[in-house]
Amino acid sequence: MRLILFFFAVAALFAQKYTGPVPEKVDVLYLVQADNLIPTEASEAKEQKGKKGESVYIVQGAASTARTPLASPIFVVKAKALEADKLELYKLEVKNGHREITLRKGKGAHNPEPVRIDIKRFDDDIYRLEVSESLPNGQYSFTPAGSNDVYCFEVF
């Protein structure tokens, strides 16, 4: 019994407490800007079939309502149903008044690589996501692997 209590005490020492601003809504990614949180644009990408078996995922609107001047933004999310460790970040192209990304299937297909992010979990199911590289200006989207849900933002 003492051994079990010891392990719980050690685990409590290593659990990190989140001290930043707390997201208002669960399962929505927020841009961190100083002590302010800006909600990302939560939406769903619509899939359209392109030429040669391509899948084109389209998000309405040419630009996101969530904007940051930071080239290496930080995000925070209070996760309930969202699996933060399955989020991937992609750059979107602006075409014909909407944002899109094209994925190809088959041998030799060159698909966009996700941008590298570091994910850190805090107690209370709060996750901090840091973009590991400098992003050029443009439209971006987090998406859980295997889902059409998107959380968009713009770097300007």
C-alpha cells in the first residue's frame, strides 16, 4: 500500500500545472498572444474528387478570421473529445476564393508534409502546441489525422 502511495506522490510531483490563460471552450484550438487567447476558425473541409484520383479538401473563404503575426505560433486546447496528439498542421493554398489542400494517392504520390509541432500535455487535459519551425505568411490548418475537421489560422 505504501508503495502505491509513493508512486502517486512521485507522479504528482512530475505532473505540470498549466499557468497560462485557459481556453473558454473545449476542443477548440486557441492562438496564444501574450495573455490573450484567439480562437482558431473551426470548420469542416469538404472533400472533392480531383483529376487522377486526387482528393481536394476545401475550406470556405480566402482567409481565416484567426490571425497572428508570429511566425512560430503557440496554441492551447482544453481537450475533451479532441485527441490533441493526433493533430497535424498543414499549409493551405488559396484558390478561387477558398483555401484548399490536394492529396494524391498511389505510388510516387508527392503529398504535402505536415509542419512539425511539439505537443505538451498538462493536467486538466490542457495541451500546448508549439510550431517547431518558422512559418511563412499564409493560411494554415490543424486537422486530426483521418478527419475533415479543421482549425484554421493565418500568419501575416
